[in-house]
Amino acid sequence: MVENISRPVVRVQGLSKRVMSPEGELVLLRDLNLEINNGEAVAIVGASGSGKSTLLGILAGLDVPTEGKVWLDNDELFALDEDGRAALRQSMVGFIFQSFQLLPNLTALENVMLPLELAGAAQVEPQAREMLARVGLAERLHHYPKQLSGGEQQRVAIARAFVVRPKILFADEPTGNLDSTTGERIIELLFEMNREQGATIVLVTHDDALARRCSRSLRIDAGQLVAQPLTEAL
Amino acid sequence: MSRQLAATVRMSWRMLRRDWRAGELRVLSLALVIAVASVTSVGFFTDRVRLALENQANTLLGGDLVIISDSVLPAQLSSDATALGLQYSTSVEFPSMVMSGDRSQLSSVKAVEHPYPLHGELRIASERFAPDRGVASVPVPGTVWVDVQLLDQLAVNVGDRLMLGEAEFSIVAILTHEPARASGQLFSIAPRVLLNLEDLERTALITPASRVRHRMLFAGDVTAVAAFRALVEPDLQAGERIEGIEEARPEVRSALDRARRFLGLAAMVSVLLAGVAVATSSQRFIRRHLDSCAVMRCVGGSQQQILSIFMLQMLWLGLLAGAVGCLIGFAAQYVLVEIVGSLADFALPTPSMLPVLFGLLTGLVTQFGFALPPLLHLKNVPSLRVLRRELGALPTRSLSTYGLGFVVLAALIVWQAGDLKLGFYVLAGIVGALVLLAGVAFLLLKGLAAFRHHLFAEWRFGVTHLIRRPLSSVAQVIAFGLGIMVLLLFSVIRDDLLQAWGNSLPADAPNRFLINIQPDQVAPLTAFFEAEGITAPDLFPMIRARLLEINGESVLPNNYENARAQRLMERQFNLSWAEDMQTDNRLTSGQWWSASDEEPQFSVEEGLAKTLGIAIGETLTFTIEGQRVSAKVTSLRSVEWDSFRANFFVIASPGLLEPFPASYMTGFYLPAAEYQILDKMVRQFPNITVIDIAAVMAQVRRIIERVTLAVEYVFLFTLIAGLLVMYSAIYATLDERIRESVILRTLGAGRRRLLNAVIAEFITLGALAGMVAALAASLLGYLLATHLFQLEYHFNGWVWGLGIIGGGVGIGLAGVLGTRKVVNYPPMQALRES
């Protein structure tokens, strides 16, 4: 089921982030305004240190801005406290990280079960098993992260992100730690899962191939959006 | 809300199982299990030893409890005792003249009923000074057992007859030992005549005007005895008093007191070590879960939820490890009892269940004390850590991290010690040692820095590694130093302390006392000793006096609430005078007099001064033979009552008491085989009374021996805990070492080279730690010996050799074994994990 494609699911207004450094104030993001519509796949690109990951962290409510507002769906993110933002993430956000961020002491299955368990969901294990089968790891359920290859670990991370059926999926350099062949497979899987669930994807990447798969790219330079060129539609 | 709670509880349990399976909890749970096991086994064991020692001491009292009265004791007492399942035995004691032919002698008559005594035994001999034997009976009606002095004084022998009041008795045995008499009546002068209670009426000696002591002994289960005491004590009438083991002989009490301190110390150090091991391993656990925490926050866990999950996880772990530890502790103390039982005649009563409670509580309290601050920190781990790993790192070992743990540990130590002073000393010692260890370790590291260029390549590498991270190195030296210090304290210094204790009761400690020596007999008696080839002992003058006034205010027994004070005031004091202080006394305040002092002065034993509220500078007035004698108190002394040497509560400066008639007393050691000398002495000096305390001494010596043995075994657990501390200290740095080693190996360092560097680093660490540990152990041993156990302490050079060489080799070996994973870890796997 795909909802009305024109409704913005992420809205950013006047967003700035400044931090104090020994050399004085450092501007990470400067007065950003943007909208991302439901079902879109948006790549945030830019050089290292341009502020891409800072923007992603703020959009996901992991970090707080110095100024400006962010709405996820219709909820104003920073009107909520930390636990309120965590609850919002629980209900609508999925994550994929460059360094996978799997819990080393949990098996693949348990890593996927974790967000459902935290949400107090029922029928946790069957859902997690099904999702792991979906990413091709039905045979690796009881392996610990250190027993899996990088590509397999990222598949577990994808399963963990999609098992909660998120409205928005944030991904930080999802292929950054993988070789190009594995990276391509992961990209394929990511978009395939996205098609099935109809989620909105916001990802940070250096990978041109990945950026090209997105409906549009947002380029950031020195904390500012420099252009929003539309790439070919998905 | 409750659904949410139930979900959190389920989640915490699942996380515990997952962490366990993943091997995350092994060191922490091992630390907890060993902590609880050592504390409970020590608890169970000391509990049983304590009960056994009290039973031992009770044999000196003759029962668990005795009620003493001037008049016939109410029948209610025996029915109360029966109702509580206690055994009891009545006796009546009074002074009376005994006659045989034309001779008569004042004696202390005691009429007893079977069974008597309830604990310990009567010992009798069939002829003068012959070897004696224990008996489980009392004299049959018509017969008496008497002290050997009475035979001499009446010029009779076993088999002869004597008259007591209107009744005639046959002397069938010589009484050599009587437990209840040993208790508090060492100096009862008149010789004993023991008869059956049934014969008492026949003597017609008990009249309303007689000075009679009625005694009732009680014995039975500890709780029943306590219940009985609580029941009857409030209803005691004037002239009635109750005595338990606490009020028994000072020398036994003093031995027991030391015993408890030794065992308490052993148990306490286990608590401390356990705490350190738990602290190190729970820090590691939390450190490793920072990422998990951030991920959980990221996927929607609330702060409260995540904190609850980890808290509950710690709780389950504490309870489970506690339960396992209690079981192991319970089993271990049975093994201990078996070992001790096979080496000594040591019947231990069943332990109470209190150690289980203490063990569980110790586990939980230690765990939460040390884990709570870092656990609470988990709440502050920002979810952004998933993107920026440097955020929300655990603060380095700071006061706030360990502060709560140390406060909790301090409270536990004081509780376990059951003695504020002991707890305080050990705590002060630990804090002092920590500061000292840190300071000295820092200086030593500085010294090493200057020296390192003279070292071989790999040694230089290992030592440089230590120098580059001074804080972490100092922390490790402290951890190892603490472990080694405890090991030294409990091996070398413990032996020194125990030996010093054993020496406080030397093999030639006096076992016979002579009293009633007349002034004109002092010279002939000294000559008699010399003629028999025995070094003549010091003879002390003794004058009976009653304390009238303190600082001009008259004092009466009723002025005091304390039972001991009342009893002291009811009795006459034995005063003595001397130019010099006895060598085994120690001045605790004031000054001993000098020959030039003209003012008369008193020196008072500090315990007595405390009981009666006497301070330096106050004037004491005694009455002697109807005359008042006053002098100022100018010094207080401590006296080793368990040394068995003659000692006096109050000693006067020369000149004050000489005008009054005095008798003399002395104590000396007589080997058992030479008992005939006594026979000869009594014939030459018939008025002198000989008191044989060999049996009481043997009792105290046995207590010392058994406690020494018990401490040896209790020490095993402390040893295990000490080793665990070092293991956990090594383990705590494992993650960091693996990361470093991987980087070095990636850069081309060979495994052998890395291994040598690790060996060099650990040997250096161990030697440094050993050095500071030896210093700390020597100081702590000195403090414990002189301030707590009142023993003479000699510094032991072995501590240094053992500390430095043992520390270097031991830590070097343990370090390499513990971190061999570092050099064998596949670099790719480490890189992937990080």
C-alpha cells in the first residue's frame, strides 16, 4: 500500500547546528530547509566533514540542533524530550549504520528481535525469523556477529531495521564498510525491501552508485544545501 | 504500566541469558560466586568455630549460665529451665571449719548434685600429686573429695575420715580440677571440700546466719539459653546475679576476643577482595555494553526502560551468583570442618543460617555498590553514540565511580568485623595503603622512565608502554599491589602475628600460684626455690583493701549500673606496691613514679579505671584494717591477663602500704613431672596455699592452637579471592590490549616480540606492585600488631623479597597466561569487531 506520494514525511525548517571548539564556534549546519515526501529515496551527499552525518543524526532525533525545527510525519521532533523521541523512533523509524551496530553478545536472530522486544510486541521470534529469511540468512539465525561476514552483518542490520515496518529508514553509509560487489547486493536488498514496505529512505553516502538509485540527492557543502538535483525516478 | 514492567522483567531475564551464553558474564559472575562463597564459608565456619569456642569457654564456667544468690534460689528457675529444655544443677557453697582428730582448718565447702558440672569435668587423683583423671560423677553420700592442701593442713590421707559440722565423711579422692571454681575464683584461699548435696542437711551447718552461696548452673541449646536468660534476668532479686560466658574469666575472654578478631579479619579481607574483583569486572561489563545501550536507545528504548533492564539483569545475576556462592560456601565449610576435625579434637555445632543472609547481601551490595554508578551512567549514553563512538564513554576510574562502592564496602567491613575499632583500622590501613601505593607507584614509574634507555629492545617496549599511560599503570600497580599486600599480610605477617600471640603465652608461663606467704617466709621460700634448682620467682606483697571514696566521694555498689562494677565494689581489692612496673604491663597514660617522688601514688589497670570511672589525677581512698589510705592516681596500665603472670588492678608507690600487714604471692612454672617439689614445699611451709592453674592454661592454650588452625584454613579463601582480584585486573585490560596488539601486528610486529614485551610489562608491573605491597603490608602488620592485638611486632625482611620477586614472577606468569589471547587473536577478527 503506497500512500499519497506528495505528502511530506520529513520537514526541516531553519536548521542550524553549531558547536564550540578550541578555535572558537564551529558551524556544522547553517539554516537548512527541506522537505522529503512519503515514499521518496533521498541521498545526502557531500565531502567528508561537510555535515551529512550531523544532518542525519538530527533528522533521526539522535542529536539536537542549535536552532530550527524538524517534523517527522506530523510530530515536531524537538518539542519532545529524549524518551519521547525514542518512542517516536520506535513507532516509525528504522536504522542502518556503516559499522552495522549489531550487539556482539546477541545472535543474529536476537539482534533482529531486539527492537520488537523493546516495543513489547507479541510473536517476536516468528517475525524476526521471517525477516532474516527474507534477507537470505535463514541458515545463520544463531550465529553471533563475529561469526558473520561484513555483508551478512549488514543483512542482519537491514532485517533489524525493517522488522518494525518503519515509515522512514535512515541509513548512514550502509555500504561504506563493504566491498563493491557486496555493497551492490546490499543496495539491491535495501531497495527491494523498501519497495515491499513502502518506506521513505534517507541515506548518507559517498557511493555514487547508491546515490544514483535514489529519487534525488541533497548535496551539502560546509553545512549548507547547495543544490537538489532531481535524478531519475526510482 | 504493569504490562510494561512485566515486559521489562522478561527482557532483563532474556538479556541475562544471552549475555551468559555469549560469555560476557563469566568473570563477573565468577567474582561474585567466589566472593559470596568465601564470605559464606568463612561466615559458616567462624560461626561454628565461635559457637565451639564459646562451648569450650563454657567448660570453664561449668555450664552456659550460672545464677548465684545469697539465699535459696526460687523453684521457678528449675521449672522455667525444664520448660525450655535446659539441664540444670544446684550447688551450695559456704566456708566452714573441718576437723580431724585435734586439727581443724577453715575450708570452702561445696555440696553438689549429679550431674555436675554441666560442661567440662571434675578431675580427681587417688593420692597426693599423682596423675589425675576426669570423672562424670559427684561424691557418693557419706564421702568427700578434698583439695590436697587440706590433707596437709589436717595431716590426713586419702582413706581417712573428717568431721564437717555434725556429720562424718570419708575422704575418697583428691580434687585436682573443678571448672566452676576456675571461673572467677582463682584466689579463693580456703581449700575445697566437695560433698553430695544429699548430705548437706546432715551436717546441720546451714542456719539463717550462715554465709552461703547458692548456685544454679544451666546448659543447653544456645537459643534456649539466651531465651532463658532473657526470661529470668529481669526478675533477679537483690543478692542474685547471673553470669554467662561473657562474664567468665578475663584471660579466657581475652583469648576469645583475639580469636574473634583474627577470624573476623580473615573474613573481612575476603569481603574487601571480593569487592575489588566485582568492581573491576562489572566496570568491564558496563564498558562493553555502552554500544548496546546506544543501539537500544536508537531503536526506541527509553532511558528508564534500558536502565531497568540492566539493573534487573544485575539483580538476577547477583541473586543467582549469590545462591551458587552460598551453596559452594556451605559445602566448602563442611570440607573445612572435615580437615580441621581430622587434625584436632574439634566438635563443631551446626551453623546458623545467618551467613547465608550475609553472603547474599554481600554479593548484592558489593555488586550494586560498584556497578550502580556506571549503570546509572548508561542512562546518559546518547543514542548518537551509534554514529560517533567517542560519545558517552565511561568516565575513567574516578571517585564518583568507585565512591559508592567503597562506602558500601566500608559499611560491610565494619559489619563483618563486628568491631568498630577493628573495622576502622583495616579501613584506614586500606585507604592509607591506596594513597601510599599510588604515590610510590607514581614515583617508581618516574624512576623507570629515566632508566628505560638502558633496557633491551622488548623490555624497553614493555616499560615504555607502562610509562606512556601513567594513570592506567598506577591503577594496575594498585590493583596488583592490593592483592599482593593481602597475600603478604596473610602469609608472612599472619604467621608473625599468630606466633607473637603464641609467644604471649610461653611454654614456661606460670602454672602454679602460691598465696598466703608471710613476710618472714619470703627469704626462706626464696632459699627453698634455689635449693630445688628453680629460679626464685618475684614475690609480690598483697594487702586486702576496700575502696571507700573516689575524689572524696564515697562509692557504693549501687552507684554503678554495670554488673561488673557492682561486683568489683562488693569485693575487697588486692593492693600491691612496687618500685618498677612489671615488664608485661604497658603504661597507657600518665607516668610511672620515680624513686624521688615523695607524694604517694596509685597506678590503676585501665579496664578497671574504665569500669569504675576513675581518671588520672583523681584521689582514691581505701580502707585497710579500719584505716583510711589515700593517694592520687598518676598512671593507667594495660595488663595482659592471658599471660598468666601475677597482676594487680591497683599498685601503690613504695612507702604508702608498707605499714600494713601484708601477705605475699607469686606464680612460677613447674614441669608436670616435678610435682613432688610441691609436696615438700607444703610440708615446709604448711600455711602457704598452692593453686594449680595448669588445667586452665591448657584450656587457653588449646583455644589458641585451634584458632590458629582455623585461621590457616579461613586464609585459603582469602587467598583465592586475592588471586581472583589479580586475575580480574589482568582481564580488565584485555580488550584494550587486544586492540593495541592488533594494530602493532598489522604494522608488522612479530608475535614473539609482542609476547616478550607483554612479559616484560607484567614482570615490571608485578615487581613494582610487590615493592609497594611489601611496604604497605609491613606498616599494616605493625599497626595491627601494636594497636589492635597488643602484640610485639618485628619487621620481617622476607616480606620484601617475597613481595618483589614473587610479585614479578607471579604477575608476569599470570599476566602472560591471562593475556595470551592478545597475541593469538586473529587481527582480522579484532578489526571486524571494532
